[in-house]
Amino acid sequence: MIFGVVAKLYQNTTDAISSNDIIAGNGKTATIVYFCHEEAQRGRRVITNFHTYFENSPFYKAAGFRMPEYMDAQEILDGFFDREDVCYGLSEVQKFMNSVGNPTAQKAWVEGLISQRRKLKVDILFDSQRIMSFDNRLREHTKYWYIPRKFHMDDGSFCQSEDCMRHHFIQVFQEVPFEILPIAMFDCEVIGKLYNTDEIIRDVISAPEKQKKKKKVPEYEEAPEPKRKKVNPEDLKGLTEKQKRRVLERMGEA
């Protein structure tokens, strides 16, 4: 399945909380790390396009715990069909699946990979600031939409600042299909130790170039040398010696 984590799901909303949601620093990547960490505890293979430090997890030495792997987006897509039963964590997906600017062939290629994920038993968690920032092909395949919201740990008040230095916790709300209660809650300081919170994602991807068919060059056989006509002595009658020599030279019999 595909799970999208965004700051806002709709352009206009009547939700009293989400109408004041901050765009940056509200816990989108932390939400991906939280769910990837749960999969790692189950022993499932996890691949992310950002660096993680799951050795800081209290479950690091637990039986069955599996450390995640780092790959950039291009590496993930290039080997997509070679991996089964994988959970992918993709941050800043709009960097390589932007809604504008990317070639149509590239978008169609990515859609082809995503549409085959079920057969490979693959789950994809991705985040982006706005739902309209990435290509519609990815939106159409996304079944679950999450919105994380940040609260102050000391008094439980909703945090509306992306630069707030207070201790926070995150509640993850499932907007589609709608669930009234949060589906997850975690301490930001605990999850923040499991990945590089300052990492800048610079992923770019390119679709494999189609191999151009080589034009078949027709093979030509060398034309046989034309057969030379032999001079009939009767044709030389009445000619002078000089004229006879010229005829024989032209016919190659001189």
C-alpha cells in the first residue's frame, strides 16, 4: 500500500486545527521514521532515501530487529523489481516527482513501477509539504493520507511554530479514510534520535533511455565486371591501321 504524509490535504479546510497547521517542521519525516521503525522491529526490510540512526533505538539489540538501508531515489527505482516485501520511506517526494517540469516519460515510468508494488508485497510511505506539489499519478495510487500535528509536551497545547524549541509530541491523524482519533503518537525527542533531522534531500531521477532501433543497412553485392565484347575482325574491314588501333584500345584488346 501507499501512505502519504502531508501538512495539508486540501487547499481550503473547515477543520479548526488543520486550518492553522504549519507547513514545515510539523513532523512529516518523523512520522515516516516512526512507522519504518515499527517495521524494522518486525524484522522487515526497510529502505529510505534519507539517513537513519536506528542503532539509537532502545530495540536495536532486540531479536529480529533489522537495520534499515539507505539508497537515493534513483537507486530505489532502478532496482525496484528486484526486491520483495520491502517498506520504503521516501522524504520530500516532490523533489523527484514534481507535478510540473518532469518529462512525461519519466512520470509514466515511475507510475509503471508503483502500479506493480502489490505483486512485490511493497509498502511505500512518503511525505511532502503540499498534496499538489507532486505528480497526480502518485496521488491516484495513494490509499491512506496522514497529517501529523505537533503539541507541547508540558501542557498539551497545539504548536503553531516551526522553530519552537519546547519539548513536543506528535499525533498522527488519518484523514483518508477518515479516523476521528489519532492512529499514532510519539515523543519527538525519541524519534528525532533515529534520523538526521537537518538532512537536505536532493534526489533527482531519470527514466531509462529507450534504445533506438538500428536501421538495417542493406547489403549490396559488388556488381560483376561487365563482359567485354570481343572485336569481330569483319568489323575492322575498311578501316585504316590507326582507326583499327583506336577501336582495339577502347575494347581492351589492344
